[in-house]
Amino acid sequence: DQQVKQNSPSLSVQEGRISILNCDYTNSMFDYFLWYKKYPAEGPTFLISISSIKDKNEDGRFTVFLNKSAKHLSLHIVPSQPGDSAVYFCAAVVNNDMRFGAGTRLTVKP
Amino acid sequence: KAGVTQTPRYLIKTRGQQVTLSCSPISGHRSVSWYQQTPGQGLQFLFEYFSETQRNKGNFPGRFSGRQFSNSRSEMNVSTLELGDSALYLCASSLSPFRGLNTEAFFGQGTRLTVV
């Protein structure tokens, strides 16, 4: 039961441009959402989160948007940098249980 | 402050064998969760332990089991290994299972298990 879906396995963006990573979910009861970033040979690291009562949260170059009616979440990275190249996981929490999407591999080209 | 430590980093086993993976959480963290990462499937939740008790379990067969010790260190065991068990197994620790926006989980580097 894939409650959190990242339908794009990969994304390639030019340095300096915007990267938009998408995530869809099926459970309207999720309390909040998170994005994790994972480099090869490392564990995922927390990037940014958003409560289900908000529609936007911004932290530096990273902004997460939440569209509850569409059950859709997106992460915007502006401007994208080569060091942002990694796998990005969307996660959602309900009743203290965290569920992850399949991940999107972002490649930022110099 | 040391991070989450998982041992071993790499492991090769043959079908039918069993394996035990270890996770030492961040000092002071009492909640440990285990995830399986495979290409295309993302992070699949295995189980979570808090204060030596399994608090939640994902949809994995009974061959997958775990436990947590009084010092919060956790082990997971997979018996009768199958080829499809080949994956990266990640452990995450957090202060408690009662998640809020500021109690995110911290992951270890994972154990890469290959079943041949």
C-alpha cells in the first residue's frame, strides 16, 4: 500500500535553475510532511518539513508547498547547485508513523 | 555527538542463511526504526522500537524480526534469506516515537545486504 508516491524516478536540471520535486499522497489524515535528501553511501538527512495546516514553508533555497485538496506536495530548490544532486525522499507522518515515497534522483548539471 | 552507527556496512549471504544487523542510535535517543531500501520502492518501513518494545510493524513477513536492548541499541534479524531480501537496510533514531515537526529521525549509513 503505497500511501506516498513519487512518480518521477529522476530529474535533471541545469545549475542555477529551479528544481521541482513532486510527491502525491493518498491518506488525507497525514499530520505533516518531510523531505529527506540522500547521498550515495550515506543515510538520508532531514531537509525540510511542513505541517498539514500550512501550505508553504521556506528555508533558504528550499521551499515546500502543500496542496491538500490535490493531496500533492512539492519541493522547490532555487537556485539549484551541483551539490544538490542526490536522491530526495518525500515522507508523511500520521499517528507518529512515517511513510516514505520511492525517491527522486535529482541531477544538477554545471 | 556521535551519529547513528550501523554494522556491518556490507554483508554477503547465501539463500537460506540468516543475518543479524545492528544499530546504535544517537546517545539519548530511545526510538529506533528500521527501513528497507530497494530501487523503485523507496524506504519501506519494517518496524519501530521504543524502550525495548516493538511499537509498530510494517508489512513484512515473519522472517524479519527485531529487538531493542536496554541501552537502546537495536538488532534486526532476517531468517531464511531470499534473493529478494537484497537491499540497503537503514536504521533511524529519534528521541521518541511521538513525532513532531522538530523531532525528525536521524539515519545511519545503512547495511548493504546482498543475498546470492
